[in-house]
Amino acid sequence: MTHFLMILLALAIAIILHELAHGAVAYWLGDYTARWAGRLSLNPVKHIDKTGSIIVPLVLAVGQILTLGRIAFLYGWAKPVPVNPVNLRIGHYRDARRLMALVALAGPVMNFVLALVGGFAIHAAEALQSLPLLDFLIYFIQINLVLGLFNLIPLPPMDGGRIAVGLLPLPLAIRLAQAEKIGIVAVLLVLFVLPVALGEFGIRFDPFGEAMGLVLPAAERVVLNLTGNGLGIGG
């Protein structure tokens, strides 16, 4: 139960600050929509999405318990921060598509920064000889790295998709933006539902899990090295 609460707390911090970063960058670029909507807040309630934060995770959990007898995965999302691209500008420069890419990039960048903060905090945990704090920081680093990397998937409405829309030539950007209507369904189906369903028949199909198995350890090593922890905790 303690570890579950640690994961829940780390996840809440990672998601709230991820969304707050989107709103803050939009605000700095001249769009006050998130501020007027009360979303530049650390209050978790402000970021709860009825469907993505409650209904979808609950339906997935109950459905898996009834069919598989266990919870193999959970998926959900926070309430998207409202941004009006028309208001975005840097001085006299206005390019809604490319400036939206900066707003989108802010979320994953925040998660990577939080992972580094967790890495630096490891030194304090070791000085205090606090194993619970050390456990929490390990979860905190891993959750922020997974969230940051996951959101860089180049398919709208993921942040990576919005970044790609801002960087691609206009014809390709328009086509990719049109995929947003099926983006969440595609991500949920390909990365989560199919691996579990096919796994029940002995078929291995887990592209996201396999990618994370390669990228996440490397990302963790980078964070630990950059924060003076060598190649591992206490290194």
C-alpha cells in the first residue's frame, strides 16, 4: 500500500506539472486562456478530466478484472490545458502552428526536468539515510521519464504529434493533424489493448513495452549521471 501511494503521489505531481507547463508557456507566449480558465494551478481537482481521469481507468480496471482476473494495464489522461493558438506570439512573430509546437514541447520537457530534480534529491535521501524517500524518488524519476517519452509519440493528440504538426511541411502537417480524431483510440488499441489481448493467445506484441525496455534504462542512466549518481543509485 505504501508503494502504491508513492506511485500515486509521483504520478499526480508529474501529470499536474506537465499540464501546468503547457499553460505557463502558452501564457508566456501571450495566450491567457489557461489562466482565465483557472488552469495555472497546482490544485489536482483543476486538472481532473471526468472521462480520462476517472471513467476510462475505471472501465479498463473493471473490464480486465472481469475478463483476465487481473489488471494488466491502466490508461488515462488529465484535462487538456486550453490554448488559443491565435493568441500566441513572440514579439511581432506570429505562427500559430510552430508556436503550438513550443507549447506542446513544454510538457515533456517539464517531466525530464522533474526527473533531474529527482536525481539531485537522491543525494539528500542518501544523506538522511531515508529508504522510503529513496524509493519515492526512484518511482518519481521513472514515472516522469515514461510520461515524457510516452508523450513524444508523434501522433496527435500526443504532444509529439502536435510538435510534428508544427515542424512538418504544411501538407504533411494537415494530414497528421487530421489523425487526431483517431489518435487516442489508436494509441490505446496498439500500445495497450492488443498486447494484452494477443498475449492471452501466446502472441508477443508489445511495441511500447519493448521500446521502453531499451530507452528507459538509457534515460535513467543519463539522469543519474547528470545528477552525480554514477551509473546507479549511490554510484
